[in-house]
Amino acid sequence: MNNDNQMRPYEQEFFAPKPTPFSLHIRVNPIWQLVRFLVLNIKMLILVRKH
């Protein structure tokens, strides 16, 4: 029996990839968070006004 085809836990492909420096910057940038917050709220307001 060949053991090479079996999946092994804790191998590299089972872990999430490390975020890039740009991704980390975007996640903690308060200006970008404010923009995303406003966009989300506008979308919710549009949805509520339709119904």
C-alpha cells in the first residue's frame, strides 16, 4: 500500500496563507474601514427602503 497518496494533517496546505503587507495595512487602516462601513450602511439603507 502506498502511503504517499494519504493526506497528512498539519501540512502546509492545511494552514491559511500568510497575509501580505498590503492586506495587513488595509485591515488596520481606519480610513479604509470608514469607507467600507459607509458602503455597507448605504447598501443596508437601500435594502430597507425597498421593502
